[in-house]
Amino acid sequence: MAKVDYTKPDFWALKAQKERYPARSVYKLAELTEKFPLLPRDLHTCKVLDLGAAPGSWSLFLLRKFKGRGFLASADLVPLSRRDDQGLFDGKNFFFLQGDLTLAENRDALTTKGPYNLLISDAAPATSGNRSVDTLRSLALAEEVLRYAETALAGGGNMAVKVFQGGDTAALLKRIRELFKTGKSFKPEACRPGSFETYYVGLEKK
């Protein structure tokens, strides 16, 4: 199999440029929201938490969908890209925290903005090239997201989190199925060819 050149923009990357999103990952969230009823019908009172949000495509996708309604809190170690937000990241219905989401003070700051109807995370660790190491790091991030779901997500709320397949991810999916009425695995079409990432979805927190 020919090696994929990730330095060249593919269909999704070109589409993101055209539609003014900072990254192609936006179409993974678009697929997830089309496949699953992640967002409530009434967006006026909807609250969403986006963990690992940079460069900001997922947050921007939701704010465009909200059209001034609802509330979105996002967090990441690095700032969001302001290239395409057209002022949406300055809106009153948006809060961004730059920092480590595992720190207690940051967890408290984000949790107090809730409870949330939806928790999303496209967070990925700094990859080493060693699949076993990268999978373990990804799992640790996903477990942290699940802890947020336990404390910051409202009853009946939903979750979508990225994981690298392998390791003990089956145990993570089991925990999701214990916390939510439904727990599923889904790999969007927009994932890169050969990527071992997938998404675990939890529907209707018990």
C-alpha cells in the first residue's frame, strides 16, 4: 500500500479551507452530529463543553450552528485560531480556558459553567510514533474526559470522545455504557486513511 502524504491537503482539508475552518477535523463532528442525536432540539438553552478544542474547528462549527443561542465552553493547552472565527470567539455565549484540563482549578472553572447537555473531545496526545505509547496516552486523555462527563454532564446528556484504537479501550467503552444508556463506537469518513483513531459516543447519561 502506498504511503499517504499527509503534507498535501486532501478533500477534507480543501473543504475546510473553502468553508473557513482551521482544520479538517470539523467534518468528523459534522458526521457525528448527523449520525447521532448529540445536540438537543432547543439550542437556546443548550450548553456544550469542548475539551481539547484547538485549533477551534469543533467550537466554530457549534457556534455557527448556535447563531447566538446556547452556550459553549472550550479548553485547550494552546490558544484557538482566530483566522476564521469572524468574532464568534468574542461572543457572550462562548468561554475559553487555556490550560491543562486535568488540573483541579481548571476542572472547577469549567464545571461551574455547566451542567452541560453535550461533552465533546477531539483531544489527542503529542504522538511519539510508537503506537503502543500513543494509544496509552490517548486512553488517559479519554479517561479524563469521561471524568468530566461524570461530574459536569447533565442527566440525559451526551458525549463524543476520540480514542486511539488498541490497549484497554474496550474497558473504556464498557465504562461509557455503564454511565450512559447507549455507548457506541463510530469512525467518521473524514478520518485519515490508515488512522487508528475512532470515536466513542455515549447517549443519555443515566
